[in-house]
Amino acid sequence: MTEITQTIAETLQTDITGETADQESEFTEGQTTAAVLQTQETAGGTESSHDTSVSRQESVSTTKTTVSTTAAVTEKRVWKNGTFTGTAYGYDGAIMVHVTIADDIITAITAETDESDDSYFFDAKGKVIPEILSSQRTDVDAFTGATYSSEGIMAAVSAALKQAKN
């Protein structure tokens, strides 16, 4: 360490009021610069301005304190947790679904119907419900040949999600 750098480092160990190094983190950059310039004048100004800026850089880095803070991120949930029921009309009867939600994720859907010809419903149920679960949306492709039942399932799930809305 050069003599002026050592003097600067010693000067920075106490602040302007003479308090100990425990208070060094309270220096603003302007105060640090003032201390460096004051030290340069005290030392007789023997070093060039380039050397002084290097010394200033070194002395500033010795007193730099890093403070880390973590901000808590609060997310508002779209849906409430729980199981919600929705109904809609299918091909020729009501379709009722039970939608289970956990942490804004649709985790399960069960469906039943009172349609007179439930084979179309079961075809639609086997395709539409897995697509809703994987995409987490209700506007999925209908099962060809069971369009009304497919649309009834999607509408019933949408009705259940409306009840779950926060």
C-alpha cells in the first residue's frame, strides 16, 4: 500500500465526528470523497489525480457494506381452494360436475348426467375432462359426435369455477 492510500484507509476508519469504524457504513459517497480529498491535501498532494482516484476506489471498496433485503411477494389467488359444483344442459339433460381446486390448480373433475342416452356423455367426458385438467382452461375441443355433451361439460365446469372465483 502506498503512503497516501494507507493514510486514506486510516482516515476512513473514523468518520468526520471521530466515531469508530462501526459507523463507517453511514458514509455517503460524497463524505467518502471529501475524506479522500482531505487526505490528499494533508499528504501534500504528491500523487497525481489518476493515482488519487485509484486510491479512492481502493478505500471506498474497503468500507462498502452490502445490505440485502428480501421483499415478500403476496399473490392473490384467482380461485378458492375446495370442491365446487356446476351444472349445465347437455344433449338432452342436465350435466353436473364437481371441480376440485388446490392452490389455483384444477386438480380433479367428476361428472354425472341424467341424459337419456349417456353413451355420448361418457365419450365426451373421457376426452373433455382430461383436456381441461391438462390445459387448466374450459374452452377445449369438443369430442366429435358428442358436441352437445362436450359443451355441457365445459359449461358446467365454467359454472363451478365462477363459484370458486375469489
